[in-house]
Amino acid sequence: MTTIRSEMLNAMQGLTPKAEARFPGAKWSLENRKKSDRVVLEWPAIAQSFRRILNRYGAVKTHVDALGFEGTSNMWIAAQELVKTLPSMDSLRGEGDRAEDDLTAHCVHADAALIATDHADILRWGLNDRLLDLVEQYLETPPACIGVALRKDSPDGQQVGTRLWHVDGEDTNVFKVLVYLNDVGEKNGPFEYVPKDCFNPRRRRWSFRYHWFWRYFCKDQDIAKLVPKSQWEAATGPAGTAVLVDTTSVFHHGAIAQEGERLVLIFAYTSQNPKDMELCKKFFPRADLLPALGATLSPRQRDCLLHWRGLRAEQSLAS
Ligand SMILES: [Fe+2]
């Protein structure tokens, strides 16, 4: 029986007229035909089928250029500037083994204050209407943007922090958009996940082992007891690759980087009344600087970025 996934791949390869009709706009980059990481799902196909794909597999990969969101070039320039401000990886080296429960021990983060002030085009991209439409369509409720993070992973070979397999828990659904800022191959520590369809829904509901793994952070050898490695999906791709994922619906982690580096922007969204408000607020530690952006935001963007946190735009305070 033809699956949605095979139809989608056929559509992207331009092999099946029926599939092409079902996923219009899907495109295969001919010059890189043998490289699966060059598959690009274009905007019309994303808009029409991403929700169905996410519900079935938990994640979908595309490219920022294919999405065609407003402000993409400004976001990209701001992100490249922000990368220059990242702390040196030397600050992570030479410290020996790191605690597994330190979720950020394996990477350096850009200063959230700089994202809210000097490089706010990154945040604005995360609030463009087309993206908010997508998120709202998936969450079935107006979204909250809980923040943006820029991370650089160290190739230190240690499986700690969010390199351990886990499922996010900030809300019933957490929609994330990961944007790679450099080429990310198998050895750069790509985002890796277990597609939802690897589990039979009935077995998943009644499996003690499945629920045990669902609650804890696990190493590769542990999750392999639940799902063989051959079924894990590594989201590799060139700079600009974007992964749209519901991180509450799939086991996922950042694979252990072996060489080079992985630079990634992570945009995160929940409902405006999330299950764990405090955890959501921790995602962006300099929320105190966000009201200054209020004057440049639409009412919808203010709801999404500020109001659910109990913040008001500075313009509103002054009036
Ligand atoms: Fe996560």
C-alpha cells in the first residue's frame, strides 16, 4: 500500500503524476538527486500537507528559502552577525566529564539579550504571519512564541544534556523550527528523531517500556532497545535547512557531534496557556527586554510574544 511518505518522496522526485497533484510545489533538486539531504518541500506543499505529515511522522524537513517567509534575508544576516558573538568553545573544553543533567553542557548559547536588542530580526522572522498561521493550524489555538535560541555544539563526543534522547514537556504540543546556520552532515550532530509511525499506536498506549522511556533522558543504547537505530531519522542538510517538529510527539535529541560543528537557531512555540508556564518562560531568559519591541509588532505578534507572559508593549505602557 502506498504511504503518505512514499507519495511525498515520489512527488518530490517528480515520478508520479498523482503524487505531484497531491503535493503541488514539491521539488527535487536535480543536480543533487542522489543526496537525500537536498530534498526540499516548497511552500505550497508545506502549507497543504505539513500538519498531516507532522501528525503521522512528527517532523518535516524543508529549507528557509522554500518557505518564502517575509524577512528571511534579514533574519539570515542577523543570525550570521550573532554567530560572531558566540562565546569560544574553549570555555567548554578542558573541564573533563560533564554532568548529564546539565542540559546545555555540550554547547554554547548566544546571549538572549543580543537577540532581543541588536539582532531582533531573528525574533521578527519567528513572528511572521505565514509561520504563525502554520503554528496556529497545527496547535489549533493561537500560539505563544516562548523564544529563540542560537546554539553551537561542541564535537566532544559526550552524550549529555539534550544530546540524550528525550521528549519535551513544556506543553501538550511544542512546535519547534530548527534552522541550520551551517551545513550539517551525519558527523556534525544533526537533529535526530524516531518518527511517530515507528510505533503502533495501540502498542504504544499499553507499552510500559515505551512510557518509561517517555519520562526519562536516555542514551543511544537505551533507545535502541525500543527502536532499532535503522529507524532513527537524522535531519541532515545544507545551511538554511529547516526542521519543523512537534518535540512532544517524538523521541529526539541532538546526535553526538564527532567533528566540525553544528550551528542552529531554535524557534519554539506552545499554546498561550501552556501546561508548564515556568518552564516555558525559562526558554528565553531575557524576556524583560522584549516589551521594547512592542511598538514594531502587530497585535497578533504582541499576543504571541508578550501578552501570555503577562508583559505589555512599552508603547502601551506609555499611552
Ligand atoms: Fe527537546
